[in-house]
Amino acid sequence: MARHSDHKYLTALRENDSRLLEELYRECAPGIIRWVTANNGTAADAADLFQEALISLHHSAHKPGYELTCPINALIFTICRNQWINQLRRKKKESEVRIVEAERYIPESATESAYERWEEEQLEKEQLNTSLAQLSATCRDLLRLLGRGVSSAEAAKKLGMTNANTVYRRKNACLQRWRDLFEGMNGLK
């Protein structure tokens, strides 16, 4: 099989590239946290599982000839899922797990369906990022600031706008422009 484009993350593990490892964490951790907390765990459990998965991948990355042939998100999720199920078994909490044992043996069609959903999500993320890049620098900066929880008054100061009302109006205009660009990419308009 051909090397997957996510192979860069294995290289990051080998070379301790913190920038790519942080990107990997931002991409993968939320889904793992959601799944673990929905299955009798905590966010701390999910963080531990994620670290164990990275350690496992780190060991694999140093094996000669090891190639990544699937999306790293799917691989990390599978490692975490299997580790969590094993932990629950050891703790005799298997009955509390919300997944049915039969799901462990997912039919191929369900696996394909999950992969297709994952691909669709990745495409949507890519389109959102592409349409965001088409916005003006001011719009991008404003949306990023507000997305980080910066107050309208503080955003106005940082971007040289007159007041919070200007930020509010500009935010709405930027969001509408972003929506239009995204919908235009998907043929929704």
C-alpha cells in the first residue's frame, strides 16, 4: 500500500516536532474525549489513552520500514478505543459500556460508512478553511479573536475599530461572507 499523507505525523513523532504534534492533538483529541466520556470515562482517562496511543505510535515510528497507510486520526482512535475497552474489562465495567459487544465486529459496510463520514468531515473542514482563507485579513483576524473568546471591546482595540458595535456589525458581515463562500463551494447557492 502507498504511504498515507498523514505520514508527516510519524515523522513529527520521530523528530519531536512540537508544532505538528500540537496539530495532531487538536485534530484527534476532541473525538477521543467525546467517545471515552460517552463510554463511562472522563476527559482525564481520554488524555491518558491519547498519550498511550502516541507512545505506541512513537515506538512504531522508529521501527525500520514502518509506513502509515491509513488516516492517523482513525489509527489513534482505534488504538484508544481498544485500550479503553480493555481497561473497562479489567475493571469489570464492561456492562456499563454503551457500545454493544457486537459492535466490536463491525460489518465491512459499517466500517466503510464510518470512513465515508470521516472523509466527508475532512472535506468539509478543508472547504471551511479554504473559504476562510478567501476572506479579508481583517475578517479572518476578527473571527479568530472572537472564536478565542476575546471580548468585542478588546477585539475593537486590537483591530483598530471604533467600538464594540462596529465589531458586532463587522462580525456578522464576515460570517455572512464566509457562509456565502462556503455554500458557493458546495453549490448550495
